[in-house]
Amino acid sequence: MSENSDVAEIDDPKPDPTQLRDEEGHLNPAWVDRLRDLLAAGDADAVIEMMQPLHAADTGDVLEALDRDERLALIKMLGDNFDYSALTEVDESVRADLMEELSNAEIARGVAGLDNDDAVYILEDIDAPDREDILSQMPAFERLSLRRSLDFPEESAGRRMQTDFIAIPPFWTVGQTLDYLRDEKDLPDEFFQIYVVDPSYNLLGTIPLDRFLRANRQVRIEDIMNTNVIEVEATEDQEEAARAFERYDLVEVAVVDENKRLVGVLTIDDIVDVIHEEAGEDIRRLAGVGDEEISDDVWSTLKSRLTWLFVNLLTAILASTVIGLFDGTIQQMVALAVLMPIVASMGGNAGTQTMTITVRAIAMRELDRHKMRRLLFRETMVGCLNGVFFAIIMGVVAWLWFQNWGLGVVMGMALIVNLFAAGVAGILIPLGLNRVKIDPAIASSAFVTTVTDVVGFFSFLYFAGLWFHLFH
């Protein structure tokens, strides 16, 4: 082999088909192609051997990488070896497709062994008749537990909680509790604290594992338990529960029903998923794409985007109408048509900056009356100062470009007005939408852009017409 071929082989190594991920953490195409070949050949033993070592999250990534028919073939070949918790790791559209293809009996067998929160996550999007049929095929205790969780509102703490936890009476000793933990077979696989309850399961206190393990055997539980308990209600929105974790640096928190009885626990792994989902949802809504996901098909994506694109079309027509009011002015000074987009673009970008800060503050519940006034003052002052700064720059640019100092003055005045308006609109529009119970993350962008376009075009053309009238 020549020296050049050796160099080429070193520079462009072939991916190892036995490795799931490449150096950047992405799925290895050679590994996926090998799995596809095995699926096409119907080699179930080899497929099981490839998939067996994978974590549920990795299995979810593999499912998303495969085509629709290949996903179903993979689950069928794996049979009882398929971990249904992997379905909590895939996009909703992928999960919905698989749920339609799998029989209710297969789903019932698959979710029966899952943690309560994972089972609820899979079942909640299935049509009610099919969901009831699936539940009817499950063991009685698990069926009742899942029905209880599914009765809570969507995106609530009750839907996210695990119903496996350790609850003990306050009169036990540390030694009795240790013996119970060693002898009892039906305990959570992982837990971070022990809950102390009365006979009615009212929550009395908690004991972190570090404090429990350091206590002597003869110490009574009530003497070492923490009575300053942080809890969330099962009907509380999952985003509010996530804020409790953030505020108090929690790892696990008790979930109680309307009667303050302990019904489950939320753990940090569930809350990380909530934070990720809510952040992604807010970003998508700011862009007007709703609940769109990468795996959605063309028709679903089209439907999610059409509404706000139509709203943007209407607002663009409104801005164009404002321009039409000054068509005579534009005809007298063609340079205005060249400079108009600059004024609107600067206002739109400034408004988006302020709007993003405001929407985030609303979502995080950070705006009380005092902070609202301070934010309004800050953003209007920033808008004014930005306006003055860029007015000077663009005024000079317009003057040198068109050799018309009057045009520079008009440009500068329009920028000051529009950047001030952008700061005010970027705050008041999200606050107003939130006040009338409209999600500001979805609707703010279109309205803020409309204000900055209309104000920018109107102020620029109005000042231009006024200047032309006075000095010509």
C-alpha cells in the first residue's frame, strides 16, 4: 500500500459498527445500518444481543433514527426484552405512531412493570377507550394506582409523581426502620428520604437518608424527623413544582392530595424532564411553532405554523398600509425607500430583546409590582439611549450616503421614536396578553413586530414629509 493511501486511511477512518455513538455523542450511522440489516434479515437473536446493553434513553434515540416500519419490527423482535420506558424518551409523534400499531395487550404487558410516572406518561395520550382496555388487563393494584394518577390534570404534579415511596409511623425507632427496609421486598429501587405519616397518611415529617444513617438504632423517628416539610399538591402545575425544586434545592419532594394525605413523590430526574420540556415549549412558542417536534411530518408541521404566519401576513398588510399613506412623500425622495427597512428592522430587533426578557420574567413568576415598574423604567431608558446612539450613527451614514443632511436628521429622529416604542411595546404587550389569559410566549412576537413596523414607517415618513414641507 502506498504512503498516500496510508495517510488517507488515517484521515478518514471508517466508523466502528460495534460502537453505538461516535466521538461527538451522536448515533453511529454504521451501528444503525447494521441494526437495519439485522431487522431486514429477521435475525431476532442478533437484534436482542445488540439492544440488550442499551439504556432506555439510548433505545429511544435508536427508535427515532429508524423508519416507522423498522421501529415496530424492532419492538416485535425484542418482545419481552423491550423496555417500554424507552417510549418516554422519544418524541410524542413517534410514541403515538407506535401506540397505534401495538395491540392493547402488548401495551398492557409492557407498562405493567414500569414506574408509575413512566406508565402514566405513556398512557395519558392514548384514547380513553383504548386506555381503559389496557388498564383492565393490568394487575388490580397497578390499575388502581395508574387510574388515580390519570385522574389528575394534565401537566400536573400528580401526573409526574411516583407512587412508590417509604412511609413509616413516628413512634418507630431507627432500628425498627432499618429492619423493615432490609426485610421488605416491595420497596422503591431508589429513594432519597423517608416519609413519616400518621395512620391516615397525613404527612408529619421527613428524614433525609444521611441523617437517618447517622442515628443510633434506639433513637425514635419523631426525634430526628424534619417537621418543616416542603410539599406540593397533586393538582399543582408541573412547572410550579419545578420552581419549588429550584427555589429550595430539592432532590425529592412529597406530593399530597386535597386532604393533605401523602400520595406520591416527585424526584429530580422527573423535574429535569419538566424543565427541559417547558424551556423547549417556550422557545417554540416565541417562534410561533407551537408544539412542533423534529419527528413531525410535513402536514403536522404545516398546520402548526400556518396560524401565526397568517397573523403576520395581516400585520404586514397593516404596515404596508401605513407606507401607502405617504406614497407622495416617497416619490419626492426615493432615498426614503432605501432607508425605511433600517428603521423597522432596528425597532423589531430591539422590541424582540425586551419582549424576550419580559416573557421569561412572566414565565418564571418574577414580576411583582415593584419589579414591573423597575423593568418598565429600565427598558424605556435603554430604548431612548439606544435610539440616540444609533440615531447619531445612522444620521451621519444617511448624510454621507445621499449627501443630504436633512435626511440624516429625519433618520435619527425616526430611530429615537421607534426604539423607544420598541422598549415600551416589548414590556406592555406581553403583560397585557398575560392579563387577558393569552400565552405571551405565543402571541407577543407578532404584535411587537407590528408595533415597531407601524411606528417605524410612520415616524420616518412623517418626519420626512414634515422636513420636505418646511425646507422645500
